[in-house]
Amino acid sequence: MQVLNRSLLEITVSEVAEIFKEIRERPSRLFEMIRMDIREVVGKYLTELMNVELTHFLGRALRSDRRDSGQPS
């Protein structure tokens, strides 16, 4: 089983304070942020899922992976 890479989020205290201030001023902005984050996460998940399908189940790497490893496309 392959484990998806997890990204590390780095954020400063002032950035957190600014986000909370913006949410207090415009609560609907919170839902916009959530929607954007969900799209990004789902997109990354589906890309990784396709990569796993191609490499594990079909036995071939994506073209970009082959180029990186020096194999012909």
C-alpha cells in the first residue's frame, strides 16, 4: 500500500490573526476558503490515485515519471 505524501503547513501567528479577522468581518469567506481547499485536496488525491493505478495495477509509470528516470517515453 502506498501512503500519500502529506504537506507541512507553515503559518505565522500574524497570518492566523489576519485570517480570523477576515472571517469575523465576512463569515461567508470561510466557506469560500473551504471550497478552494477541498478542490485542491481532491485534485491532488485523484492525481495520486491515477498514478497508483497506472504504476501498480497496470505496471507502467506515468510519462513524466519515465522522463525523470531517463527511460524513453
